[in-house]
Amino acid sequence: MGYKNFPMVPRVIFGRGSFNQINEVLALKRLSINAPFIFLVDDVFRNNPNITSILSLSYDDRIIYVSAKEEPKTSQVDQLVEDIILKSKQRPSGIIGIGGGTVLDLAKAVAIMLTNEGGAKDYQGWDLVKNPAIYHVGIPTISGTGSEVSRTTVLTGPERKLGINSDYTPFDQVILDSELTKELPRDQWFYTGMDCYIHCIESLTGTYLNTFSETYGNMALDLCKEIFLDGNLTEIEARDKLMMASWHGGMSIAYSQVGIAHAMSYGLSYLLGTKHGIGNCIVFDHLEDYYPEGVKVFKQMKAKHNITLPQGICADLADREFDIMINVALSLDPLWENAIGKNWKKIITREKLRTLYQKM
């Protein structure tokens, strides 16, 4: 059999305060005075001097503030690309994403679409990207999604929610500075952390499991338990450890895959716009038949942090709407195969999925 030759992020800076080195890192990568750096920054930082005062813009460099209130869309990528092309004298020197998974995914997608024809929706799937992306840098301000390390950028398109999975997707440079995750609202911290925890459970119990994935997955899982269950860490330690859990959790699915919670949360997100982290939690809460031990521990974490998940989000949906969610979920073959095995189509029926969605 042929083994996949996966790319990894070639350069990483880790440490509190390391964001301050961003200008030195970029200076070496500037192609010309007419080739700007474009910073895609989560708009919650619009008036935050910890971010904006550190970025020293020169020549035609620009900050574009991006709302992360909704999951990233293919149409949003296309608009950003068009805007950048129209306002830049030359192809940019690089795209720098500063934010959570939404902004990081947008940065990866924009970097790809600046060198590839057509629209972002044409590249949703596996290994469809022909040309290398331009230089792109990821700076997470939330920990858990694993977007900073993964070879996918998950986008909602006109027909489905699916990643641009390619060897050209991963960042060329990542800066992991846990100081940037300091001001996160508590529930958001929990939901995004659980995205990482659920990555681990789905990877470690899947049929695609191998020693590469298992090693990273176990490290990330142990860190998640230490952060969300033991509770003996200082806030600073917890931030550092969650940043590393996110990294290892992302690595654990590089060589395997996620599973049922992700597949079904894509359905929620596509139809209802449910954010990824909370969507995973809403689904995972009902998956004790598939991940008994993982769900048991999840419920303990939920109780410990006094988290109440939204209820009844599917209560008033029509048949057509259930069908849309089920179609999106079922289109993610590798996730189901990882979770259930090769004959998953015999086991996972539309009725079964509908019954699960109706509980949410």
C-alpha cells in the first residue's frame, strides 16, 4: 500500500509574548515594496492595542477585520480574494490569520485562492488544489480547533460544508502565544477546548487509528483531562497546556480522521449556522452509544464547569430541513468510515440520524 506523505507546519514559535516577534519573522518574507502583507484579524481585536500596536504596517500592508460570528463561507473567501487582488499592486507577500479557527481557516483558504483559478467552492474536497498557496502564517487566539496545524480549511459552500483538504493548506509559519487567549469568555473557552477533546476521542476510537495518530491523540487527551477535570492548574498553565493540546489534537487527525460528532455538527452548521465548537458539544452529548467512555467524561467536564448546552435546536424543523442536515452529514464518507468501519452505510441509516438530530 502507498502511505500518505503529509505536510506539517515547517516553522513554529511557542511561548508567552512570542507574538511580539511577528514583524521580524515577516521582514524576511517580504517579496517587494509592492507586495503587501495582508492581516486577517478577528474583529473582536479591532480596538485591542495588544494586537494592533504590535503589527507594524509598512508600504501597502493592510489589516482586514473579519467577523467570526458565523462559520467561514466559500463566498466570503471569494470576496476577500477579490478585494485583495483589486487593492494590491502585486500578489501579496503573505496572508497572516490572527484569531480562532474561523479566521485561521479563512487565512488558509485565501492564501490558496490567490494562486488557484475559480471559486473556493471548486476546491471543497480532498486534494483538488493544483498550485501552492502563497506564504501564510497562523496565530491562534483561541485554543482547541487544531486549525493552526491541520491540512484542511473547513468552509460552508452553496451545496455543502466541507474542507479544502490539501497539501498546500497548512501554514508555513505558526506563532503559539498563549497570552493571546487570555480574554476569552469562559463558555467559548470550554466549547473550543471540547472541540480538541472530541478530536481525540474520535481519532483514538476510530478504525483509521495508527501509532502516529494514537501518540498525539493520547497526549492531547491527557492534557484535556488535566485542564478540564483535575483543575489543579494555574490559569497560565492551563492556557499553555490547552494550546499544546490543540496542536497535538490537530496532529492526531492528520494521519487519521474525526468521526460522528463532526459529521453531524457539519449538518447543524450548514442548516442552522451553529458554531463548530458548540455544535460538536451538542451532538457529542447524545453519542453515548458510539463513544460511551468519551461521552461519560464529557458530561463530567460539563458538570464541573457548569455548562448548559442549548436544547431543542432541532425541535421545530420540517422534514426538508432534517433531510438537508442528514445529506450534509452523510456526504462525509471518511468520517463515517473512521467511526464505524467500511460497512458503515448498512449501519448508519437516515432514520437513525434523524432520531439523533431530534434529540438535540
